[in-house]
Amino acid sequence: MTSGVLDVDLVRGRDGRTRVAQLIHQFPQRVTVPMYLDENEPGRAHLCVQNPSAGVFPGDRLQTRIHARAGTALYLTAQSATQVFASHSGSETDHATAAVDITVSAGATVEYFPKTVIPHSGSDYRQTTTLTVELGGVYVGWESLAAGRIGHGERNRYRRCDLRTSVLTDGRVRARDRLLLQPVAGGVSGPGVLHGQDYLATLIVVAPGQDMDAMLSSLRAEAARHEPLRCGVSALPGGVGVMARVVVDRAPTLTRIERAMRSVATHQLSGRAASSAAVRM
């Protein structure tokens, strides 16, 4: 049982590069030093979150806070999938929690593309994500969930997976989303939920002040290119962003859709394609 903390404050250096001005990390939360891998945008920092404990255990309380200040650009990912372990008999607690708080100042850009959450049989995982984006800021994020350890035959045998996301702009809550899956309380594989698929993912784009009608059209057109992909794309309230939700059958398909949608979103926002370096991380 651990209380991991990762707190990163980013500023723009005199050389135009995004620098880490303040860093606090407490086991098992770790992060690499900034890497600058995009030749088309050399000032963009690439950070990779690392967890040396092999996964998330019951009783873990993980906190991740990122503040991207004006003029910064960040691509944030993780070293591997998040394995969520189940509790053992006699454990003091039966679930793990994670809180992600990302603040994007005006003139800053954050892309957050962690790896897939894989809940093991009997596990209970609860995550809250708060996205605060100022006018002129840009956030593009991806969140994916597997039905379990597919190779071990553990489809939808976890106890609970509860993912909550809040989007704030101008000090106001613009949207809230909750994905609550409880296979033991009822089927989750049917229509309207996983639809018989093994992977579910959500793309969120928040860019107040930018043309989200064009973003909506572009993402819907991209989804149509991958028919018979099951995907829904909708606008966030107030025209501050767009959300897409996808269900697919295999991990390679999930990776392909992630890359395609990220490329469309970043190109629509800035006129550039997603960097191959960021995609490989």
C-alpha cells in the first residue's frame, strides 16, 4: 500500500525549450528527464512516467499533477500498461485509486497518451482525471481500458473499473464523464457498453477558442475511414472541445486507431502531423 506522488511544473526556457521548473516524485511514481525528440518542434518536452512496482495494488493512492505554463509544450506517456492487481485475503483495503490533475495555461499544449489499463480478475480500480484548460491552451488526451488479461482468459472478471473525468475552462466545469464498469453487477459486454469487444478508449480534445466544429468533422471523417469501427464522436458543451469513444477487438487495432486520431487532432489544431517519435514512446 503506497501513496505515490508525481508533481511536475513546466516553464518555457530562454532557449524556447520546455523545462521542468519543479519536480516532486514519491515512490512508486517516477518520471524521466525531459527528452526532445520532435525535430519539427524541438522545444517540446517528452516525459515518460515510470512505475517500478510492476503495477497498481489494492490500497495504492497515486496522485499525478502536471502544470504546463504559458509557452510550454509537453508529450506525456507511460513506460508500459497499467496492471491493476486484486487484493488477497486479509488485505486492509480492496481497491486502488489514482488522481490525475492537469492544468494547461494559455499558450501551452499538453498531449497525454498513457498506456492501457489492464484490470486483473477480482481487481477494483478508481480513477479521477481533472483537466483545467485556459483560453488559448490545448489539451489532447487518450485513455484506454482492456477487458482484462486477454491472454489468460480473464475477460471482464474484474470487480470494478470507475473512471471519472472533469473538464474545466474559465473556472467553470464544462463537462463531466464517468465510465463505470462492474461485470459482477451486470453484463458489460453487450450493446451500449463493450459491444463484444476487448478494448475501450476515449479521446478528449480541449481547446477553448479554437474551431471545434472543424475538429468534430475531421474526427468523424477519420472514424468513418475505419469502418466497421464502433466509434462515437461528440462536441463538449460550450464548444470547448470534442470527445470520441471507441471499442475495438484487438490491441494492434487500438494502437492504429490511437495513432490515426491523434494525428488528425494535432494536425487540425496546429497544422502539423503527430511526430513519429511521440507515437513510438
